[in-house]
Amino acid sequence: MIPYPEIKPYLVKIGPLQIRWYGLMYIFGFAASYFLVRHQVRSRNLDISEDQIGSLYTWGIIGLMLGARLGYVFFYAAPQYLENPLGVLAVWKGGMSFHGGLIGSVLAGVIFARKHGIRRLLLSDLVMATAPIGLFFGRMGNFINGELYGRPTGVPWAMVFPDGGNIPRHPSQLYEALLEGLLLFCILWVAKDHTRREGTVTALFMILYGAMRFGVEYFREPDYQLGFVLGPFTMGQLLCGAMVLLGLLVLALRREDKGPADAA
């Protein structure tokens, strides 16, 4: 067994004010994605300005945060919030959903692309190639917080998490950081340079993330308020299954790159 590292959840604390690692991880993820998208636009000489990229991330961050919160409410805790609707606003108590955040950011991206005359799948491919970096930082934030830990196990690298009882558990946050973060990023970053069909990177992200997360869910402790939803499956697995199917549909409908970013 490996001792769980004692890491304070905050970097700096001044009275009631804290700079927390989890919030910093979001900033690191968004910043890395922004600079990598800007690099792609420049290297491919796409007709997308830096102001448009900055505006895209403003839209995307708002869409992601709203979607992540509402996704958690609808997918994971609907009965609780039906009894207390105002609790939806209590974001400081936690409760964010990756799948909800994905839906929110995609909707924001679709609106942005339409407004600026940029092809939707092109824009999506640029961002999705960088999204795993944000996932890596996010899961590292979960690990530092000691949340979303794994199921009990006897493997040599098991850890006892502060809120997980005196039971060795899988460090499933690290599994996700490595698989859905670093490995998926490497795959997509290489794939983007070997296809001319718009939507390929987006489809691969959805299929591979969905498959990786589906597998890791077998090592992750089910959400306490839901447990198993359909037989041996968790809500995360059901959502990932739908994500894989949608990714296959995008893969079937992708099209050839026609050149300029502002082509109709």
C-alpha cells in the first residue's frame, strides 16, 4: 500500500480567502488548451483571429461551468434538488458533471461558430485535440482533494483516502488522469495531423474517452447517492456508452476538409 500524500487543498490561505488547488487546475487546463489551439490555428494558417480564440474560450468556459453544474443536478442528484431547488446555486458545496460540462461547452461552441461563420466540426476538432490536458489537470485536482476515489482493493499501489474510511482503495483519479488525460492527448495530438476529414478528432475524443472512462468506472467508487443504476453499471458508464455511440455517428458523418476556416 502507498501512503496517500498529505497535500493541503489550498496553495495560499489568508483568513477566509483561499487559493485552492482544484480551482488552479481549471485555470491550468483552460490556459494549456487556449495556447495549444492558438498554436494549431497559426501552424495551419487558419482564418481565425486571436480575438476570436479568446472570445471562444469565454463562451466555452461559461458553457462548460453551467453545463457541468446542471448536468450534475439532472444526472446525479435530481430528487435532492427537486426538494430544494435553490440548492442548485450552492456550487461551493461541490457537484459538477463532466458530461454536462461537455454538452454545455459544445452548445456554446456551436453558437459561437454560427455567429462567426466558422465551420463547427473544424472548431470542435481544434478544441477537442487539447481537451484531455484539461481532464488531466481536473483529475489531479480530484486526487489532491481526496475525492472521487476508487473501490476497495488489495493491489500494492492502493491508498487510504481521508474520506474513504480505513480501507485501501484504487487511486482511480490517477488512472483517469493518465488514460483520459495524457494518453488520450497523445493519441489525438498525433491523429490531428493525419486526417483531412473534419470531425475525426472530435469523434475519436468521444469514442476513446467514453471507452476509457467506461473501463475505469469499474475501479471507481460509484456515486454514493446513486450507486449502480442499471445492473452492474454506474451513471457514468451509461453516459459514456451514449458518448461512444454519438462519436461513432460523428465518425460516419465527418467530411473532407475544404480549406479556409470560414468556408460555408
